[in-house]
Amino acid sequence: MKILVPTKRVPDPDQRVRATADGSGLEDKDLYYVPNPFDLIAVEEALAIREREIEDSEIVTVGVGVTDYEKELRATLAMGADRALLVETAANLDPWNVALALEKVVEREQPDLVLMGKQAIDDDSNQVGQFLAARLGWPQATFIASFALVEGGAAIQRETDTGMESLKIALPAVVTADLRLNEPRYASMPQIMKAQRRPIDRVALEDLGVTVAPRCEIVALEVPSANRTCAFLDSADELLDALRNEEVC
Amino acid sequence: MKVLVHFEHDGGAIKRGSLSALRFARDVAEQTGGAVTGLVLGSDAGDAASDAARYVPVLVADDTALKPAIAGPHARVIADAVTSGGFDVVVGAATSAGKDVLGRVGGLLGGFMASDVVGHEVADGELLFRRPMFAGSAIATVRLCGGPQVVTVRDASYEPSDAAAEPGAITPLAVDTGSLPRDVEVTGTPPSQGGRPDVTEAQVVVSGGRAWKSSEDFETHVGALADLFGGAAGSSRALVDAGITPNELQVGQTGKIVAPQLYLALGISGAVQHLAGMRNSKVIVAINEDRDAPIFQVSNYGIVGDVYEVVPLLIEKLKAADA
Ligand SMILES: Cc1cc2nc3c(=O)[nH]c(=O)nc-3n(C[C@H](O)[C@H](O)[C@H](O)COP(=O)(O)OP(=O)(O)OC[C@H]3O[C@@H](n4cnc5c(N)ncnc54)[C@H](O)[C@@H]3O)c2cc1C
């Protein structure tokens, strides 16, 4: 079983972001990047499939982005991925163009399963998995909470607006990981050190045969402030009075 | 612009989030001189179609292959309806269901997609969308470089649309059943929900955070208070992570986005990822034992105290007031 896990690097969610003065983008010189948290859940599930279900599974992680991305991509090797591939581009790709790049990688790698995060927590688009599945004509299961291989495919539980849904899905497929799928492991120090010395395959976006065609452009970015002045109250009675005055109670 | 609205329904009634999508569609049609059509998919979808027709003319794809809803076949039918009807925009609610199926529609229609839209304007005949990024820390204005365009809107940002004076026509849409993918089978659906409304549909949302030690405590405090307000119970991710609350209660960047009349945050610290899901609520109340908790910065009213003491008092007073 070959599993492809696309990953993205995102600004660490624990830091504050600021827009540039002209609103054209983010103040990025001091930004610290981490692998997208949902992508690590996807990596963890791929490792779990290898440990739990099919021992000789091959896990390939792929990143699409700048040369620097190598650093975060290595974290997936430290966790236990077999190989990592960096599709290099200086362009800031929108979800469509990322999906096109991943489609080419799928053609090259021929995985049985693409396992990825449900959304990247920087732009929160929640599009690439669905785009990729549509492009490939593969079945999709988004927001998955459990995964098990069964005769003829995979049994999946997925989060919906009203609770858990169960599916049986044919493979190959694109599935996207939600929060409850698992808790990603931490790589140990020796694993991290070892991953530093491992090679990362690189291919330029153009060499994959992708011509970038922008679909979604950011024309302005603002950082709103929506703080309120909090009236501190002393008792339940005072609170209920205040809510009655606001006519919300 | 010709706008198609993807209506989610429960077999009968159109869901509220779709009526927010309809609001967006009507605005855009009005601003650009266009028209709105609804689209209902399902099997035995007559009731849903009639409900949808109270608002706009509807196309109905009624076929046993379309129930239960699965992204693959549904996306195929929606994308074909957009192409054959010459629609410029297709819009739906930014729910989990909407993101699942319309994301795939976006993939079939060339990727001109804006998700989680919270506002829009028309400039030089072109649509510009406002959408949050970085857990709502930034609001981006984006343009799509072509079409047809696929849009999901947040119901918290668009008031549900009202019924029209005259019902619209219902037109069946032929479905080429043989061409639909059959690679996914639904083997179990979520149990139908109990009495409480969904967090995205309630006027009052009472949410609990890590302060709550167990599902029982959550239920007898947060749940009980939600019931007294006739509202929904929600939670921070900390409780979902701890297995104390189910996933569909999670409010925030990676959960549900709400903007009720009243939001009570009980023992929630106010991480940006949580604020992303509730900061546009009309009145926000926080109860937290830590006076410096960031949740107070976005709240209108606050009580510094132990939720295990304050909440039972609130419940008692509300019960007394009701009696
Ligand atoms: C990528 C990413 C996405 C995320 N998405 C979401 C999301 O969608 N939604 C979300 O909620 N979080 C999300 N999070 C997690 C978020 O960062 C916080 O960790 C989470 O919101 C914290 O939940 P909490 O406020 O319940 O817990 P804590 O931060 O632990 O806060 C608990 C609060 O309760 C108070 N307290 C404790 N005991 C009592 C008591 N007895 N009485 C009164 N007060 C008490 C404490 O003072 C504290 O302020 C995300 C994180 C990441 C990295």
C-alpha cells in the first residue's frame, strides 16, 4: 500500500500575524513556520496504517512551496515517513494550482491513497482535497475521524454537521483528516537528528508539467480589531438584569 | 449574473444556512442585474423542492442515486447544472456538507472558488469577496480570475432570506444516473439529534471550555443553561479533544462559526482559534476565574468566578424567573 501525504507549512498559530502597511500581504519577516497541524494528523494516520494494517506500506510526504519548506518537511521524515518530495516554486499558489501540482505527483507516484489535512490553518480554504479528488475522478471522504482497510476499500467514519457518518469507500481515494482521527506522535531527538541527514527529493513545479494559472487573488488584507469593553459584574442577578436590558434574555 | 443556490435540506425543509446563501445570491443578482435559481438534490425530493420554491424558482434533481447525499454524485449533478444552465456563480452554505460537495464542484469547474465568505461587493461588474484568514486575525478581499465561480458563505454573516411573494416554478432536472460515480457507500448515518438546536441555528449559544471536568458536569451545567435559554450547547476544542463533548459542538476556526444574539463562554480562555468562531456574536458573556483571560477582551459582560459556583446560581435564578 502506498500512501501519499501532502503537507503545507503555515505560520505558527501561536503567533500574532500583522498585515503590511499597504494591506498587500502579511508582515512575514519574523514569521515562524510549522507543518499544518491537520497534515500532521494525516502523517500520523499513514504511520498508523503501516503499523496496524499493512506493514510494507510506503509513506511519501509531499510539500509544494519554497526551498525553505525543506525544514518543515523533514519533520515528517522524523515522524517516520519513508520519503519526502518537495515540489519547488517561489510562487504563492492558490488551492487550485496546489491541486494541479499534487495531481501530477499522484500520476508519478501512483499511490493507493492520498491522505491529507482537512484544511490549512493559514488561509482556511478547505479546498485542495476536494479539488484533487475531482481532478483525479477519485472518491473522496472529507473530515474523517477513523480509517480502516476492509475488503474492497476502506471503512471510514467522518464528521458531519450533525454527527458521525460511516462510509465504505473504494480505493484509490482522497481522504482528509479531522481533529479526532488521532493525536500525532512527537519525533524523538535521535529521529530528528537522523532526518536531518536524509535526502529530500526535489522537483521544480515547471518540470512536473504544471503551468500556473491563478484562480484566486488576494487584493487586500486587513487585520481587524473587534475588542469590546467588558463590564465586570458581581453576581448572577446582575448578569440576568444586564441580559434583560439587552433584550437577549 | 446568473446565480444558482445549492439548497441543503433534511428531506423536507431547506436548512437555514442555505437561506443565508440565498441572501448572498439575491444581493449579487440585484447588484449585477441577474436572476437566482435554486437547486435541490435528493430522492423523493418533492417536499424539499416545494419548500425551496417558496423562495425562488428551483431545479430539482430527484433520483434514488442521489440519496443519501454523497459528494461524488452530487458534485457531478451540480457542476452539470451550472454548465448547462450557463450560471456565473453557484453558492451554498459554508457547512461541513457544503464544503465537502461544493469543494468538489469547484474542482470540476476549474477551481474559481471562494470559501467561507463573510461579505462581498461588486466593483466594475466584478465580484469581490471578503473572507477571513489566520483564524480571523485577518480579513482578505479576494477576486476570482474567471468562472464559473463557486462560493460558500457563512450563515453568521448573511441574514437568512425571506420567502418570495409568489412561489417559484419547479423544474425537474434530468439526471444521467449511469454517469454518476458509485465508489462510496454510506453505511451509517448520524443518529437524529436530540432536542437541542445546532449551534449555528440558535439565537443563544452556551459554550463550555476546559473548566468542565466531565460529560456529566457539562450536561448538568452548560446543557441545562442552554435549555433554559432555549438555545444550543457548544464547546471549545479542549473539551472535544478530551472526549467530553462531541465534535459537532466545537465552535472556532476548525469547528463551527456562530453569531447568535447571545454567546456565553463558560470556562473558556479565548484563544484566537476559538474567538474566530464566535467573536461576531451580538452580546458576549464570559465567566472565568482568571480576570486576565483573553475572552474578556471580546466580551460585553464578564463575571470573574468559578463556573461551578456561578452557573448553578444562574440556573437557579432563571428557573425562579420562569416559574
Ligand atoms: C490549528 C488550531 C486550530 C484550533 N481550532 C480551534 C477551534 O476551532 N475551536 C477552539 O475552541 N479551539 C481551537 N483550537 C485550540 C485553541 O488554541 C485552544 O487551545 C482552545 O480553544 C482552548 O480551550 P479552552 O478555552 O476550553 O481551554 P483553556 O485554554 O485551557 O482555558 C480554560 C479556561 O477556563 C478557566 N477555568 C478553569 N477552571 C475554571 C473554573 N472552575 N471556573 C472558571 N474558569 C475556569 C481558565 O482560567 C481558562 O481561562 C485550535 C488550535 C489550533 C492550533
